Amino acid sequence: MQIDNCLIQVDGPEMPIMDGSSWKFIEALEAAERVEQEAERDYFELTENLTY
């Protein structure tokens, strides 16, 4: 969706559990007002693999 910087606020006790798809989130992002920021992008590049 070419969104670089997004704040998502959830007003429930936990993230909604869905069928594994991201469709509801896509619908919400499409319905939201987009605001272009007048700031340069700050890129973060991984120089090695990360494991969690």
C-alpha cells in the first residue's frame, strides 16, 4: 500500500483474532485519511540476520 509510517491504535483488550488474512486492516487503511509528511525517509538496513 506504499505506507511507510503508520500508527495503529487498538481500543480493545487485545488485537482482534481473524481468519489469518489482513483484509480488515486493509479496509481500515483504505478508509483512513492519508497525510503526506514533509520529512525525509529514514531508512534502516539490516547488515546481518536477526533471529528472535
